[in-house]
Amino acid sequence: MLLARTVTGFLGAALLLACVVLGHWYFLLFVGLIFLAGHGEFMSMRKQKRDVVSLTVTALFGLILLFWNTSFGGGVWSAFHGLDALLWPLLILLAWTVFSNNRYTYEHLAFDFCSALFLGLGLHYVLLIRFLPFNGFYWFLLFLLGIWATDIGAYFVGRWIGGPKLCPGISPNKTISGAIGGLLVALAFTLCYSWLLYTELRTHWIAIALITVGTSMFGQLGDLVESALKRTMGVKDSGTLLPGHGGILDRFDSLIFAAPVAYHLIVWTSQMR
């Protein structure tokens, strides 16, 4: 299990970094596949018979949100304006509760719609960070470093110090010491990174610290949110796609949840220079 986890983690990280470096269509395709895989895992966790209509509508809905105003936008996406992007899929799914003879219920609709909304918008901000007009490549690496360093730091500090549990009813292995340790490790790594790449980022260390704190805290919260969902749905992992890690959502939950916060902090602090 440990070997499979290590190999999968290494290969996954290498693939992600390669797509980040190559950028544009490679990264768009990678994030699009992450969305489709994550959407499939959400649908599987619901443990209801596959509904082709809801699966198709929510997948298209999430993809519209994901690629909104990116270089993949325009065309069919431009037919949706403002709240229409939320309204039409919602109306279709509401109508489907009638035409399905109530086999598809409001409860199913709420779960499917919220899942697509979370995935589509969260990953949309992942794209926005990578394609920032001011050194998006370096800012995305900072964001990624904050997520990964928090994860690694929380694991090792939590095991080393132990102590009171962070949220025992949701994730019994996580500790308060691990959460704080992950944040501090992330700060150490991102501050060193920003110092080494100061000519590219040209941002005060306080701004880097604010971005890292937001990324780390919301990344850890995202992990807890997914743990709460899995407990509610009665599953151990979101899927089996990644040997030793579980599913796509198990690996990308922190990144998806933290991306909107990190993006707005980056933009906000850039205006303070």
C-alpha cells in the first residue's frame, strides 16, 4: 500500500507539474479531465441508479462554469449570460423530477447541482490562478506549494506531537498540532520560494504570508468538508482511480476548495504593491 501510494503520488505530481509548465491546452485538458473524474465520483457516492439526464446536464453545467471566460470559452458557452449559467440547468433538472415520475427527486437534484457547482467553480479558479496575466506560472507554483507543504507538514507534525483532535467526529486522525504544523511548514516553504523568485513575484513577504495562510487554512477545511461528505455517504474513499490514495476528490479536495480564496488574495495583494 505504501509503495503504491508513493509511486502514484510521484507520477501524479509529475504529470500535474508537466501540464502546469506546458500550460494552455495541456493544462486546460488536464483540469477538464479532473472535473470529469471528480464529477463521476460524486455521482457514484450518491449510490443511486445512474441517471443519464442528471449526469449529462450537471456535467455540461460544471464544464460551462469551469471554462467560463477562458481561452476555451466562447462558442457554445457564450449562449449563457450571468445567472443563465445557473438557471437553465436548474430548470431542466427541476422539470426532470416531474418527467422521471419522481424517480429523480429534489434530494438528488440538490446533491448533483451542488457537486457540479463546487467542482466547476473551484477548478475554474485553479485555471484563473495559472493564467493570471502577471506571472501566473509562478503564482500557481506558490499556490501548489502551499497546498502540498500543508499536507506534508500536517501529517508529520501531527504524528510527532499528537495531542487533541482537530475534528474527531469528521476525521479522527487529524490533530490541532498537525493543522498548526502544516500551516507553519507551508509558510516556511512559500516564504523561501518567494525569496528565491523575488524578481518574478516582486511581492512583499507579508502578502505571501497572507496568501499562504488563506491557502493552508481553506485547504485543510476542504479536506474536512470532503471527509464529512464521505461519512454522510458511508464511503471510505471517493473512488479507486488512484492506487493508495483513493479517488480524484481525495487528492484534489484541498486544492479545489482553496483555489477561490488563493486567487482573490493574490489579486488583492497585487493591487497593494
